[in-house]
Amino acid sequence: MDLLLFKLVVTPLLLLAASLAARRWGEAVGGLLVGLPLTSGPVSVFLALEHGPAFAAHATSGSLVATAAQAAFCVAYCRLANRGWTVALAGAGATFALVAAALQWSALPANGLYLVAILAIALALPRIPNRPARTARLAPPWWDLPSRMALIAGLVVGVTLIAPYVGPEASGVLASFPFMAIILAVFAHRMIGHEAAQQLMRGMTTGLLGFASFFFVLSLTLTRWPLVAAYGGAIVCVLTIQAISLYRMRLPAPCLRSKTRPEGSAP
């Protein structure tokens, strides 16, 4: 009962934090936060506690597969965004499924999947528009945040319940499907416009490097270290990467250019 209560509380609170951050600092920052393993991380902990570290370690392969699939999801959503959120979501979901199926069929080891994930992120970012963040503030309906939290709680409970039947790799893929990003993106798309959804997808893609690193660290440590040390090391890794990404995201473009060119040199 205590573990079930933990499932029903922790991940919805993480989604609440990401939603409030998107409202306060814009969709790009919200996307960066949902690029964190806010759903799949807690699911991994629950799998380790309920089915053992070896099961959770195998599930990291599914999460690494899903990282590349998430990058493809973001590109597909952005390319279809001007056709409406329903078309964009359907196309992006189909893209995720195709990429995930292909990588699962390839049966690459964890280090190979990690390299594929990094390559997918590097290829995806230039294909996602990078426009200025919005400045307008919206008044969402009262049911918005409670419904988001209820949806994500149902996802966490559902994935951990079916995990023994679908296997660890499939559990990792399901847990890493971008449900949080979808919830935030669809709201932004409907209430603000497709450019806001694109910015959220760009932020999410930027955050996927930390996501992939989190699960790659777990793949190396879950069966070798105590659970606290394994998850602690993975958390330190992902937070370090995300802090650097956030710093670079918030840094004005002229500052970035000045660091790449000596003062007084020709443009």
C-alpha cells in the first residue's frame, strides 16, 4: 500500500512542477524539464523494488531505445504542427512506434543504443524551429492541472502492473513514451499555437541527452551497486547535464557568438 501511494504522489508532483515551470518560463524550459526522466525514472525505481535490479537493468535498454524514438517524435510533431495538434500527435506517435520497433529488432547492446540516442538527438535539433519564447500569460481552466496529474499517475501504475507480462525492455519503452510532453504540448498547441508546441519539443529534445545518460548509467550500475548509489549516481549525471543545457538555453545568442570569436576579429 505504501508503494502504491508513492506511485500516486511522486510522478504527478513532478508533472505539476514541469507544468508550472512552462507557465512561468515558457515552453522551451518546460520541454527541457519533461526531457528529464520524470515518468520513466520513478517507474524504473518501482521496477527495481518490485522485480529486482536485474529486471530494471534490462528495462534500461527499452528506455535507451525510446530516447531515439522520442527525438524522432519531436521532429515529426514539429513538421506536422501547422496541420493541427491531432494530425501532429498521430504522426509523431506513429513515428515513435516505428523507430522504437526498429531499434528493438536490432538488439543492440546498451552502449550501442546510447550512441544511437546521441546521434538521433544531434540530427533532430537542427530540424526543429528555434523561435523566441512567448511572453503572454494564459489563464488555464481549473481542471487542467488535476487532469494532467491523474493521467500521469494512471500511466505509472499501469506500466508497473503490466511489466511482468510484457517484459523489461517493453516496459522501458512504455515508461519512456513522452506522455508528459504530449500533455504539455497539446495544451500549448491548442491555447497558444503550433509555434509554442514546437518550442516545447525543442526543449524536450535538448533534454534527451540527460535522459539517455541517466539510463546508460543505470545500465552499468544497477546490478553492481546498491540501488541508492546507482540511482543517486544517475540523478547527479542527469542534473549536471540538464543544468548545463538550461544555462546554454537561457544564455542570449550574442553572448554565445562572442565566446566563439575573438574580440575585434572580423565577422
